[in-house]
Amino acid sequence: MFNTLKTAVRIAAADVLKLLPGEQVLVITNPGGETEIIARSLYEAALDCGAFPVLILQPVKTQFDFAEEAIIAAFQARPQAVISISTEKLGKDRQGIANPYKYGKDKYDHIFHLLLYGEKSCRSFWSPSTTLESFTRTVPIDYAELDLRCSIVSRILSAAESIHVTAPGGTDITAGLRGREARADDGNFSTPGKGGNLPAGESFISPENGTAYGTIVFDGSISLYKGDIIINDPIRCRVEGGFIKDISGGPEARALEETITMAERDALDHEKAGRLPQDQGTVYAKNARNLGELGIGLNPKARITGNMLEDEKAFHTCHFAVGHNYDDDAPSLIHLDGLVKDPTITAVMTDGTVVIIEQDGELQV
């Protein structure tokens, strides 16, 4: 295992981030367990590249927790590269949520997003909830092939006017994509302003706000407040005007409803406590039911394991996220990914032509 881990971290540091001698690298993790082992190995791999890494450990953070202030301060040092290997999440930025950072016309509620997407002063990858087995299996892949696959799918999504997704489990939903730009988690995080997951392997896009109508049946796995789970009893969500209006099913459906309700309640509590700007509590609470993402899994080594970091990259799946979107015009305290198996994904282009991206889970492009 440790020989394969050494190979995976070398690829992550030297090939994915392409760390250079003298670069400042921030590595963030949690104490104990496999995540700390991977993070320490990445620290060593950064040293082997001639970089100057700093390793910081903080307590485990969930969807609703704030990062430690020392972590936020470390970002303020403007490292050239950031690696986050967390048991669950990095943690929210208390200051950024209360008083968003401004860069040009854009606002960011986390200093990490300011550096990566606004200033474009760093590059990064993050691996929430990763394991030794998953990291060593899914990171050493053919990145040139992945880049091509992601590029083709992202180009179609970006040019499409709308998307229609059906699946054997009962999913049948349409959403607008006008004015949206797809992103590619292709594992090429070698230049400032680029970042994504490791394992890499998806193309994803945020639907046009208010345009999604239909039914999503999550039947693979899903992220919840208490962690990622394999779905045994499918979760049926009715979507109208871009928001989930009804959730039905078994225990998993009740857990999803509970997580969303917590996000709605916490958003209002944050505003009362001054942790959200005035009137933003209602906005964050409303968007806890927003359809924030459609993603398509494109990593050939990934499979459904109950770990969303890997699950959402698996072939023969797509995923929808409930909550915060990637265009930052639907903020929420949560971003809950849920898998749909064997989808048929059809893009409708602006000229009316139709492009089938996947048919019954098989790539067609």
C-alpha cells in the first residue's frame, strides 16, 4: 500500500500541481486516520519537488462548521499551492460569510475561493473524505485521456441551451443552461486559478436558476449532514422552478429532508447572530432546496463506494447537487451531491439540434 501511495502522491505533487522549487505550499488535514497519512505523504512529495510546504492540522469539520482561524490566517499568506485532505470538509470562513471578500464585481464567502477564483494567485486540489485505497487506485490514471474526455463533455454543456436527464430509476428532469459555463475536473491543476478534486474526473455545470422542472431519483449514493451513504431506498425529489418541492422515499429521504431543514434553520440563525449579512439568512435558507449542479462522472478507475469524492467521478453515473451552486448566484450553507445511475443525458443546442452525451450510462461523445 505505501509503495502505491508514494506513486500516487508523487503524481499529485509533480504531475497534477507541477510544484516548483521554492514554491510555498499549504497542506491542510485533520489529526489521525488515513487522511493524515495521505497529507503527510503529500508534504514529503512537495519537499521532493523542492517546494516549501507547511502542514496544518485542525479538528474535523462538517458541512455546517467553520474552519479554525489559524487556517484562514494561513490562506492570508498567499501560498502558491493549496492541498486540502480533510476527513469531511475544509470548514467555512466566518469572516467571509459575514463580510464577503470583493474582487472586481465578484464576491466570495471564503478566502480560499478569493485566492483561487478571484485573484487566481494559487492552484489547488482537495480530497474530502478520501481513503488510502481510493486515493492510490484513482489518482494514477491517464490524465491526457481524461483531459480530452472532460474537454469534449464540457464544451457540449457550455454550448447547450438546455439539458434533459432520464434514468431507469425514474429520473426525468429538464434544466436550462443558457449563460452557464461548464467546468472540467480534469486533473490539470498546474497553473494559478485552477483547482479541483483528486481523484479527478468529471465535467459539471450549474443549471440556470429557476429553470429545472421534473423528477430526480437518487439511487446511487448521497452526501448528508452525517456523511456520505449508499442509497438502499431511492430518494424521489420533485423539482419545480429550480427548487426541490417534495422529497419522498424511506430513511434516506427523511435524512435528506432533515439535512436541508438544518441548513434552512442555521442560515436564519447565522443572520440573527451576525454571521450572515442582514437579509441573507432568508436567501441562504431558500437556496438549501436549490438545484445547484449537474455533473457527469468520467474517471475510469472510480466506482460507487459510499464516498462521494470518488462516487461522483464514476462512469455510468451523473450527479445533481442540492444547495449552493458554482456560479455563486445561489448561495447556501450546503452542497449535497447525489448520484443517479445509468442516465441518458441529452443536450439541446441553441440551433435546436440534439447531442446525446450518455445513453443508459454509456458515453456517446
